[in-house]
Amino acid sequence: MQLYNTIAGKKQEFTTVEPGKVKMYACGPTVYNFFHVGNARCFVVFDMLRRYFEYRGYEVCFVQNFTDIDDKVIRRANEEGVGYRDIAARYIEEYFTDAKGLGVRPATIHPLATDNIDMILDIVKTLVDNGHAYPSNGDVYFRTRSFRGYGKLSGQPIEDLESGARIDVSEQKEDPLDFALWKAAKPGEPAWDSPWGKGRPGWHIECSAMVRRYLGETIDLHCGGQDLIFPHHENEIAQSECCTGHTFANFWLHNGYINIDNRKMSKSLGNFFTVREVAEKYGYLPIRFFILSSHYRSPINFSQEIIEQAKAALERIFNCVDAVDFFLKNAPKEELRAGEEELVARFRATREAMIAAMDDDFNTGGGIAAIFDLVRELNGAVNGEAPASSAAIEEGKAILTEMTELFGFVREGGADNAFIAEIEAAIADRAAAKKAKNYVEADRIRAELLAKGVVLEDTPQGTKYKITK
């Protein structure tokens, strides 16, 4: 498998420290609000990558943190007159609601920053002791120039980074490029004891601490959005490698932005839609499809029209599933017929095409194209003038199920068993009415089902139905 490694600036063969095992870390949300569609791209993309690793036989340990102490969390808590833990707990719960809807499985471990203060303090103390950090009026700063490799992820010389650096009047830095590892306590803010006085961790240090605790000193893969390359991930590398003396992560993957009118979707710009509000109108699954239909590194534009297109594309897949299920329910059981080996070979070729696309820098758009190639083949095989054998269709269905489950394209909700039983009973009553030439009653039953959102289609194999609402 080839993946584009940000730190190398090119595609490389993906390898792991321990054969057959992947240690991967993705920066999770700061939990002070619902997450928006732009945030969701990171969660969906790296959930998909984890799924694909497992599909290819890897054992994956996937860690995604929650930043539960941060200026935004504290500000929200103060606005509502509650503790920061209340805000964090509320929006962690909301995260899991939306993540589940998007088909994003829980990580192997979801650590909290505040559960890792001891590891954070241990790293900061090590950096102070070895001269890579220094205390200043209760704060502790990292000496950026002490790390010769600074800028290797973003590809920016330290001189260029220096030109954009600033010192806030409240900070006591030796150098504008230095960044906070530990922040002195401010009145009314949560604080923890430390050798430098009460305070709380800086943003960058928490991820280094959680990677080290749960995955070790060197990991296979670190993931995040492009906006995190600098300074967050650059700073993670610097503090981690100066602490341990070892490579922090061998591979770095970064997803592109989701834009609105070609501007990055973000809370700071106010041009965002939360996943929750989009899902309430269109469902969660079209959001997942929209995100995975493009290459993860490419910027993509969000619009309601695009989500509607994603919903229609999913319907094509589900209509094929329904047609195949109906065919297999009504067709006689039989073995492969002479000459069907070529049809089955075409079914199998779509799986190989999907794997080839995914192995080439995780091209999910190419993988989805392979799914639709199989949909087209299956539709032709069950709806043609000479439908294929049940054995051939069963093989095609198994491959379609394998690929759609891999991508998380599993129909949301669905009708309950009681409603399905009601529909099937009504279809049987309608068939009996037609047999008795009572067409008025047959039409009445059709109209009654249509009013409930059930569309009937009469075929040579029997009556099919589709639930539209």
C-alpha cells in the first residue's frame, strides 16, 4: 500500500514497526460544541483508513483523544455557569451521537487530556532537565531552536517561521518561536499542581503525552487535518523527539479542507454547518458518502446540492441491494450455468479494482467507483431479459455486501419488522384481489400503501416494494 507521507512530501510504501500491527493516532475534537462537516472529514476519513487496514488483515490500535481542557471549553463553561467537566462530558456524548450516525466507530482508546496530566508533567520535566524547555513566571516554554529538525513536517525553514512569530505582551519567552508546554494558572481557571506552580497544559503537549502513554515512543501513523501541520503537529514532533530521542511517527497523513464558496469551513469564519443540522435534513449517511467520494487530500466544496447528489447515489446502491434480495427470494435455487464464469469474473474484478484504488494513496473515490461498477453489473444480471442464476447473483451480492460494509454504506434505520409484515400482508391481499379480478380493491390497496410511503412495482418475479419515507 502506498500512502502520501507529509513528512517525506511523496507517496511511500506503508510499513509498520511491528509486522501486521498498526499504531495510529488522530487528533480528536476540542469538546465545547457540536462538530461541523469540516471537522467530520477527519473523523470519517481516518475511520475509513482504520477499516481498510483491518480489511487488509492488520491489527489496529487506534487512539483519538478528546481535548477537554482548553480556552474554548473554559469560556463556554463560564458563559453557562457550569464546570468545564460538565461542558466536556456533554459534548463528548454529542460527539458519539454524531459519530455513530456517520458510521465512525469508536477508537480503540479515547483518552482525555485531563486524565494524562501526570504524563504531561513527566514530559515537560524531562524537557526542562535536558535544556529543551525553560520555566518563566509559572509558564514553561519549549526552546524551538534547540530542535534542529524544526520545520521538517511543514517544509518551512526556521527563518521563514521566525518572520511570522509574535510575542504576546503577557508572555515571557526567550524567543518568539518558543511555544507553551505549561501555562500558569489564571484566576477562576482549572489548575493542577506542578514543579513550576499551579497551571494547566498547553495544547500541543497533550497529544505527545497520549501517544507516548497509549502507543509508545514511535508510532506508525499520525493523522489529522491539513490545518494541524503547523504549528500543532510540528510542535508535537519537536517536543516528543527532544524528550525521547526517537522518531515520533513514521508516517503523517493529512486530509484536505472542506470549503464553502472556496473558503475553508470553520467556526471562526462562521461559514459552517454542524453535522447534526445537516443530518436532521438529509440523514447522516449522505455526509459520509460525500466525504469519501473525493480523495482525502483534495479540497472539496460543500453544498446542499452535493449532499442531495450523495443521497441519490446511495439510493442507487440500496435499490440494487433490494433488487438482488427480491430476486434471490423469488428465483429458483440453481448452480452456475455454463458461460456464467465470465459474469462472476466481472463481479470479482470490481473487488480487485477497489483494492487497487485504495492501495494507491487511499483513493476512496476510486473504491466507490468500483462499487458502482458492481451495482451496474448486478442490475443487468437480475433485470435483463435472461436473468443470471441464483448462484451467480449470490456471489455478486456477497462482494457488494463486503464492499459496502467496508465503506460503512449500510442503510440507516430501516422499517421495523411490524411495518414490513404489514406491507407484505397488503401485497398478498392485493395479489388475491387481482386474481379474483377485483381491480378496484387492488388499486385501493396500492393507493393505501402509497399514502404510507410504499411504492409497488409489478415484475415477472412478483411484486416489489420500496419504502420512500
